[in-house]
Amino acid sequence: MTVSRANLTKGGKAEMQRARPEQLQAIILLGGNVRASRFGEAIGRSILDLPVEKEKTLLGLWQGQVKQLVIHLGLERLPMRLMLDREAMEPAAAVPVDGVVLSVERDPYSFRGTGGVLRDLGAAYADDDYLLVANAGQLLCEPLSNLTEELLHCASDVAVVSHTDGTPSGLMLVRCGALRDIPAAGFSDMKEQALPLIARSHRVEVVQKQTATGLTIRNVQDYIGALRRHHHRLAGNVEESGAWAEDWRPTFQIVEEGASAEGARIHDSVILRGARVYSGAVVVRSVVCGGAMVQPGGMVAEDIVK
């Protein structure tokens, strides 16, 4: 639920009209990392290739969200541009989805920062075109179409989602003309350097939400926690929190095709392709990577087996 909208613009700015759906030119998924992820190295694949449901990966979930956004806005199609740095692992080829034009691109410059990357991308668009920018390595807790509508209603040059519970946010709507204020060279983080600079002469608003709209996946604990919350929602349940929450009940189990876990107890865990969990073993809130084994009678809890 939305709490409020905060205007970060310095000085009074004339009211703007909300962006029209046809002004939205692309969704930019930022998938770069400053340094190699231990989690990514352990799983041996892009985080976007991790399963979130049976036969559905995080990238596939993004494609489905964007397809619903295209339908919601009445568009024919929408480019979904996945931006990776030169070191990031590229996801496997995705299954095509109607209305979603997926491209995987690499930033040609090192240490450009998210603001610099967006400034460079925005150069190819008109001033009044908009880009929906998201952190690729997150699992959304609300429909992308709902969140986009709230950002569009801000009628601003930049609209950013923020969480009052302190969890990081990774979604914003940006007018390309505002990106011209970011320096053409050098490092510029979007939130730390670029937004304060843009706010000097453009309208910047923050959509404040009480709870996280998306959960960032950086390690095995993030991944399992995001999956628990996702599968609670799929089951129509509200996840309990706090000191008295009874969170011991199993919520999901994912065994990829090509993995073996017959006769094992899989509790809120993921068994990746090529892994083998023998009969009688117990795996709790963990990830078993391809090529790894859990022996008969073995016990794994809140860990990654590689």
C-alpha cells in the first residue's frame, strides 16, 4: 500500500502531465555487478537463470511481468533491455514471449555506474520518452503493472519507489531529457550522484511504500527468503513475521529437470540441474548446486552445497 509521495525537487516546479503509455519506450533491467558474486560463482549460472517456480526462471518471471504491463497499458510491444557489465554471466536463451522484445547488452565502459549507464542509453531516445528502470536481480512482490501505474501518476521527470521499512528499492521511471544532466564521462551512481543533480532542475518524486515491492537476490539466504514469500503469495497466504511467526512450515520445493532427489525430504530448498540428493537425506532452506551430492541420511540446513 502506498504511504505517500515525496517531492525531492529543489525549488518550485511547474506541474507536469502524467506520462502517456506510448511515451514508455523500454524497460531497462540493470544486471551488472561491481564485483563477482560468491553466490553466482557457486551456482555457475546467471542469477536470472535461477528457478522461481517449476519450469520458470527469474528472467521468465520478468518476461511475464512485462507482458502483463504491455497488455495493461494497451501497447503492442515493449523492449526489455537487459544491461550487463563485461564480467557478468549471460543468462541462457529465454523462451520468446509475445509483446516482449528481449535483448541482452553489455556496457562497453567499466565503472560507469548506473547513472552513467542510463545517461548513455537515454541518448538514443527523445527528451519526452520514458524508461522504466529496474534492478534485474530482484523478485517482485507486487505486479509490475500496478507499480508502473503509480510511477506514471507522479507526473514527474523521475519517479522512484522507496520502502519505509528500510529494504532496498530497485524501480524507477525516468524521462530521458532529465538524463542529459548526468555527466557524459566518469562514474555516476543513479541514486547517490545522479538524482541529486537531476533534482536541481527537474521534478523528482518518491513513491513511498510500507513494505518491499521487490526482494533483491544477492546470496542463498536472499534467494530462499524471496522464494518463500513468492510461494506464500501464490498460495494466497500472508507470510507471518515477527518474533512469534510460525515460519517452520514448508512453503515450496523445486527440483530442476536433470536433478535427482527421489526419497529425500526437500523443505523450502532448490535442487539444481545435475545435483543428486540421495534417499533419506534432508535439505532445509538450502540450494544444492549442479554436480553436488547429499549422501543418504545427510542433513543440510540454510546452506549452499557445491
